[in-house]
Amino acid sequence: MIIVLALAILAAGYYFSLAPQYEEIKRATLDAETARQELNKLVAISNNIKKSREEYGRLRADLQDVLRQMPEEKEVPGLLRQVSITAQESRLRGEVLRSEGRPGSRLLLGASF
């Protein structure tokens, strides 16, 4: 009888003392795993941001290179006139297009040889 009583006391002690601690450990382990997953997700986003910023910098530099190669806006009417004159001198036939907002500037389109 004493053995049964001792076993009952041990079982009750386990149930009231150790079982809640094991549940707390399980919850903490689950929380830690969730936090690890969230951290991995944030690290991936951070790496993506770095790559995107680098690509943005390269694209911006490329844009600046292209813009340097483009004629200035004030040069466009003259260039259009030169193209039209050259086409007329070459006796090309086509439609003459007037540049919007720029009186006197024309461009020869649809040229046929």
C-alpha cells in the first residue's frame, strides 16, 4: 500500500509539476522555430533589397550614358531639318511629318527608293 501511495504521489507530482514545464518547452521550441523561419524570410528580403539597389544603380548609370548620347532638345528641330533635306537631296519620296510643337521642323517618313 505504501508503494502504491508513493507511486500516486510521484504521478501527481509529475502531472502538476513536470507536465506544465514540458508544455512550456514545447511552446518555446515552436516559437523559436517560427522566429527562425521569420528571420530567414527577412534575411532573404534584405539580400533582395541589396541586389535591387545594385541593379538600380547600374540602370541609373546606363540611363545617364544614354542621355549623354542623346541630342539636346534645342538641337532636335535642326536635326529633323537636316534629315529632311538629306532625304530630299537623295530624291527619296515619302510623307513629310511635322514635329509637334516645333514649327518649321519636318521629318520624311515612309520613304521609298
